[in-house]
Amino acid sequence: MERNIGHRAPVLWLLLPTMGGFAVARALPAGWGGGWWLMVAALGVVLAVGALARCGGGEVGAASGRPENAETDDGVAEERSVTGPARKRSTGVEGRRGPQVCWAAGVVLAVGAAACAYFQLRENRLAAWARLPAREAELVLEVERVFPQVPGRVTSTGFARIVAAPAVVTETVGQRVFFSVRAAAGAEVLATARIRAAGVLTPLPRRVEPGFDGYLVNSGAAFKFNRARWLALEREASEYRKFCAAAGRRFERILGLGLEDQPALRSIHVAMLLGSRAELSEGQRELFMNSGTMHLFAISGLHIAVIWTVLAGLLGAARVPRLAGIGVGLAALLLYVQITGGAPSALRAWLMIAFVLAAKALRWTRNPLAGIAASALVVLWWEPWQLFGLGFQMSYAVVAALLLYGLPLSERWQARWKPWVDRPAAEWGWWRSRAQEAGGAVISGAALAVAATLVSVPMTLGNFGVLTPGSMVVNLLCIPASSLAIVAGIGSILTGLLGLEPVCVFLNHASALLIAAMEQGLAAAMRVPGMYWPAQWRAEWLGDAVLVALLAALLAGYAWRWRKAGGLRTPVAALVVVLAVLVRHGAPPAPEPAGQAAERPSGNLPAAGAAVIAAPP
């Protein structure tokens, strides 16, 4: 039996209804349902409690006609045969089917309805805002997040909360707003600061086309505050935020040591380590976008995993006790996330690894699926709008695919990798052993790449209007190279902080060599026909529908141990059929002249295939 099949994640009973509840609340008009959602949630609680009482408590979820599963100390799910007395007890299972269904329905109803009510409470949006025109206003904003400064621009942009507004728009107080303000000379806009500014306040609709406004709405912003001029600093940023900003500037200086004569490589190096995609040129953005490797420049799962590996190695070498090492390492990792800007993708990745490590250290469970699901649940109840953002969807969909599909696929392929089967392992010699290990590593990487590509294709197609079948191949090479570059970059930062500038310059050059090789390799790969081409879904909603159906199929396959409906081959085959039937290949139609467009019947026009939910301007 595969080691990675059979893990249980009961928290999915909370996570999936939560996601469904948020999606329903977002699809309905603002404020629709009101307190009725709480009544529905109460009904769900009554159903679940009644089912527990009828079935004798915890037996509701445990009763099943299937073999029981138990997880051993090393995290391996073992199958217990149900024989003898246990088989006699199974005769009562049929009588508990009804209460089991009631319990499941009650839990789903209670959590989903509570999620609907919570989303509306957090949104607190008036339907009349959609009809408000843009107007000038003087606002006091509490800055939540500042986007990386674009070279050559003097305005600061980011997200903030409105804490004071004129009487005519006083109902906007407490709402999140995207701001673009020209700071005063010598002033720096930082998170937690309060600023007074005058500008144009424009309401954002709840549902917009993909693009920058869509990114803002999916981030929870209800308004845009553009063309704003700085009036006063109402409250300075906290000392912690000032420290993070100063540390970020110092990190950027350290990462640029020795690369002053290579601005292109320096920009990629800084962008990869600090997540500042504004450092990339237009040509670099296009190259990494078309190759499907733009994720390397967002502080996300790859960066956090690599940096944690480095920190864990250093703490282990220093003989720090295990629990203390986890605490110190996670604190240092969180500080790095805050210094690099505290992007949601970085915070999500940190929370993922924190849950998995905490569960393992406290012996709650060795099941990474449960830890990842718990982190997603916390993220969504902390910030419900993240569910609709591409970053959240990409992060958790890819991680779920790796756990549900990639690891079982890797183990299935590894079981078939048996070189020199007629020769005893003791007689292999060193070169055969190394070849066997290298082959296993390549097989594992290929399986994980297939799993990641499986769920990233629908999202890439829907949000970027491009199909990148070559991304699986290039990522197999770029991810190890970028991981080494990140290790060198972290080493550069650590040695730079210690004042060892010669070592810092050496590590920067090592990282630059890896980046140069990666960039040249990508440029050559993109000249190969068929590596990417423009394409669009035949309907905008198909991308989300295919992704949801695909994740549901992965969950079902994992629950059935990939023994039914074609096993591990089915998801790939199904995706190929979907891409052949439901995708319109080629560039999107050119926009019609205004006169002709006005004469067309009403309906949804094809969305621009090149629309990108990317970094803010």
C-alpha cells in the first residue's frame, strides 16, 4: 500500500462548506439573506446534534462498511481487516446510514450558512454604492499594505482602511480602499501609518472583468482612491514597520553587491529574493510569463520551503533543541516575510508550513493534508476575500494536487523503477547506487510536475489567456536552479549582515550565474514551437468549473486510493479532453469598432486573453 494514500483530514468537513458559503454569499446580491443565514446555521446544528445523539456520539463519522484506517507512528496508513466480532457489529451500520446522512447534512448546512453570514458581515457593503459617481473627498487612511515602488514613479500605492471621511461618504468608514498617493518630499508611506489625503474616490463593483480592478475586488477593496495628494501624516508607522522597511533596503543593497555592472541579473536576483516583480523589465516579465515560471518571483511556497530548509539546517548544526528550533525558525521566517512586504502569498506559505510543523512537533498528526487544510481554514476566516484571488487558488490548488495526486503518482512510478533487478543491491557499487537515486529523484520531480501542471493549466488559461504545455518541462529544470539561487541569496543576506562582504559578493555571483543560465535556457526553450500559444476558455465560467471539478476528482480518487475509474490516468486524460473541446485556441478576436460593437445584441463579449491579474502598477 502506498504510504501517501489513506490519510484522513476531518477538517475538510469545515473547509469545504466554508468555501461554498463564501462563494454563495459573493454570488448573491450584497446583504441578501441577512439574519436568515443564522437561522439556517442553527437548523444545521440541530440536525448534526440530533444525529450524534441517535448514533451514540462519535460513531457517526466512524461507522462505515469499509475497512477502518489507522495511522501509525511514522504516518503510514494501515488497513485493519474487519473480521470476527467487528464484522458482526457491521450489521448495525445500515441502521445508522440515516443519522450519518443527517449529521453530514447538518455540518455542511451549519458551516455553509455561518460562512454566508460572516462574509456579509465582513463585507458590510451597501448596494447603493454601485450607483455612486466618482467624487472628490478628503480621507484619513490607515495603511495596511504598500506595494513595491515602481522605478520612475513618485506615487505610493497599496491597500488601506478608511478611518475618517466627510459626512457625505461617512458610510465608507471601515472599508478597504486601494490608494495611489503622491507622498510629501522625504516622507515614506509604510503599513500602520495614518495619512490624510485628498483625491478621487471611485466605488468598485462587486463583480468585474479579469484585470487590475478584478484583482482589487478579489482582495476585498470596495473603492479606489486615485490622484490623491498628500495633506498630512496623522500617525507615524510603528517602530516594527520602520525596522522592516530599513531591513528591506539593507537586504536590497546586500543582494546587489558585486552586480552593479549587471543590472539585468541584479534585477532578477533582487526580485527572486525579495518578491519585487517591479524590478523586472518588460522583456523579462514576458519571458517568465510565457514560460510559466513567473511564480519564481513571488515569495510563496517554494521560497518559504527553501528558506526553512536553510534555517533548519543552521539551527540543527547549532544543536538547538527541536521544539526551540521550530519556534526560532518560524519566528525568523515570519520576520523575513514581513521584511519582504508581507505579501498574502508569503503569509499563506508561512502559515502552511507553521501548521504542518506544529502538528508534527506536538504529535497531533503526521498528515500534511490535514495541516494544509487547517491553514486554509484559518486564512479564509481571517480574510474571506482570499478565496477569490488567483494567489490563494493557485497556492492551495497546487499543494492539494501535490499531496492528493503527485505523491501517489510518484510512489507508483518509483515502484516500477527497479534497475539491475537481477543483481543484489550489495553488489551494485557506488555508481549504480547513485544512478538509482538520481533516477528516483527525476521520477519524483516528474510526478510532482505533472500534478502541479494538472491544476495550474485551468487557472493560467483563464487568467492569462495562454496555454503553456512547456511549463512542466522548464519548471523541472528551473525550480532546482532557482532553489539553489535562493539558497545563495539567503547566504548572501546572512553573510552581508555579518559584514563578510567578500563572501557576500561571491554568493551573489554564484546566484547570478544560475539566474543567467536559467534565463538563457528559458529564452532558447521559448523558441521551440508549441511551448506556448494564446488560448481562451469558450466561456469565462469554464475555468472555475473545470478547476473545482478537477479538485473534486482528485479528492475522490485519493479517498478511493486511486483504484477506481481508471486510477491515476483518469485526471490527465480528462484534462486533455477538456482542453480539446472547451478551449478556443489562438489569439482572441480583435475588438470591433465602437459603432459596430454598439449594434451587437447584448451579451458577454469575449474577454481579452492577455488580461493579467498581476502586480499592481
